Amino acid sequence: MGPCLRREHGQTRRWRVFCCLVTKGEDVTTTTPNTARSALPRGIWVLGFVSMLMDVSSEMIHALLPVYLVTVLGASTLTVGFIEGMAEATASITKIFSGALSDWLGRRKLLAALGYGLAAFTKPLFPLAPSVGWLVAARFVDRVGKGIRGAPRDALIADIAPVGLRGASFGLRQSLDTIGAFVGPLMAIGLMWWTADNFALVFWFAVLPAFLSFGLITFAVSEPDPDPGREPAKNPLNLAAMRQLGAVYWRVVAVGVVFTLARFSEAFLILRAQNIGLNAMWVPAVLVLMNIVYALSAYPAGALSDRINRTGLLALGLVFLAGADLALALLPSLAGLTLGVVLWGLHMGLTQGLLSALVADAAPPSLRGTAFGYFNLFTGLALLAASVIAGALWDAYGPAGTFLAGLGFALVSLLGLLAVGNGLATEDKQ
């Protein structure tokens, strides 16, 4: 009780209760950010590397896929927008069921591993696809795998992460994930040069890291034992469970939807690069640059959000998105593209991990899988709408029309965040 008595002076009763809990054997790392920051759980790191390897594989393909669809298979930009939006919507719809199932079973790892395995076994379909229809099917099945793994994996991170360091934990996973997201396009550039623009061969190289990711989550991730005091969710997909998630959680969902409406698929960044005249071999450099900025900013933003108002950081992220849209719309040059991509990456780093942390903060432990499922469902449907609109605007008005519309959505989203997210961080951290 010595430290407790020494630090009690001038503090609130809440601190005295905390001290008593610590002295009764509670794990200090779950409640003291300074201690936990120096040693995040091993499982957080492993799940980060699982995400990184799968992103290396996926982004090797996705960095080239829009150009491949338009230049080789003759698809329109509206088709690209529909495919990208539909793919992400499929993943999001799947997440609600996998998240709820993980709550019902009380186990996350099995479903997460199943999702990574399905994505790995789908990767060979991309080099084998002879038409747009086959690529749509491959993209669909790949995203089903993403949908199966997403909510259980995020709920597993929330289960493993120290209470006071959820922002840092999600930020770390997001940073490692994003390292894969720029290593993948970088490898695609090198392989396109080495193979003389052989798209199919590059797609084959993407198969290996996908299977490494599946092996890592299967054999190197340990799921914590369920809390014996936790009441299992009998039927997470009903109105009672939705009400149990609480008003704060649904405000987080509203904020996520508003954000997603302002941010369409990164496929349009790739198409903008091609539009200004970049060679097909160098087009993936767009995603390399964006994801380097994303990776460098995600963990610091997550760690900072554990100490300050998360809503303020989210608002700053929207300001960066508005700046990115403005640069991409009005500066059709390599310098304008570079500025827009950097600002886009900063937006992603300041928002994506923070939104996941807010979901984890707001959701009851027994419904975390369901909470991430609902969140991803609604944001995925918003991404479908945003990507289809972006593709239609591109075909009708060109790239400037698409990105100026994105600017308008970003500004409206900023107003929505200020209205919907008022006091959000304060309530979540109580």
C-alpha cells in the first residue's frame, strides 16, 4: 500500500480504488499505460505480422488490378468502382456474422484463422482468371475471407490488449498491417520490371506471403482463456443485443459511416496516377508512398489517442482528407499527385486505428465481435456507395469531378463528426 499512500494525496477517490485493486493482485499492465507501452503483449505483435504478410500478398495484386482491368481487360472506371466497392461491402457484410459467431462461441482465433486461410487459397485464382467475370469472382471470395477474419481478429486484439493501451495496440497492428500495404506494391514494381510487365507472374508471387500469414496465425497466436465472469452472448444478432451495445457505440458507428462516405477506394488513386501519365510499372508507387505515410502515422496517432481526445484527432484526419482531394482534383501533375497521396496517408493513419479503438472502448466485452461486425457492415456499405459514386463521376466528369465531390463529402463529414462525436472520447474512456 506504500505507493498507493504516497500518490493518494491530492487525487480523487477513483485513484484510491484503482490502487486498492492493484494491491489485491490485478495486472498492473492492464491499467497503467506507462508500463504497458514498454511491453505490449506478444499476441498483438504476432497478429500485426499476420496482417502484414496478408497485406503484402493482397497489395501486390490490388496495386496492379485496376490498371490490369482497364488496360488489359478493357473494363470501365465505373466497373472498377463497382468491383472495389462490392468487394469491400462483401467483406463488411460477412463480418457481422463472423463477429456475432465469435461472441456466441466465445472464441476468436478459429474464425480469424479460417478467414486468413480462405484468402490464402483464393490468391491463385487471380493469375488464372481469363476474364473480368473470373476476377470479380476471385475478388469476391477473397473478400469473404477478409470478412470472416476481420471482426474476430479485432475482437481478439481487444481481448488481449491492456485496457489503457487499446489505442496503442490497434495503432501497432495498423502500422504493421500498413507496412505490408507498401511492401506489397514495392515488390509489385520490382517484379513488373523484372518480368517485363507480366501481370500474371506477379500475381503468382503474391501467393507465398498469403500462406505464410495463414501459418503464422494458425501456429503462433494463443487466444486468452475466456473471462469466467463473462456472460456468453446467446443471440448477438437481435434488437436486444443491439440496444445492449449502447448509445455511445452507435455514435461511433455513425462517425465511421460519415468518414467512409468521404473516402472512396484507393483504386482511384491508382487510376489518377495512370491518368497523369505514369508508366504501369510505376503506378504501384502511389500505394507505396501512401502506406509508408500511413504506417508511420498510425501507431503514434493510436498511442497519442490514449492520452488526448480521440475526436480531435479524427477531425484532423478529415482535414487531411479534404486537402488530399483538393490536391488530386486541381493539381494534375506528379507534384500534385505526391501531395495528395501523402495527405491521404496521413488521413488514414489518424483515423482507422482510432475508430477501431473507439469501438473496443464502447462495446461490452461479451459483444465485441458483434460490435466490430456491425461497425464494418455499415462502413462497408458506405464504401460501396462512395466507390460507385466515385466511378460514375469519373466517367461523367473526369478525375477532377471525382475528387472535388470527395472534398465536399469530407467537409460535410467534418461537420457530422463535430455534431455526432461531441463528447465521444470522454464517455468512451469512463
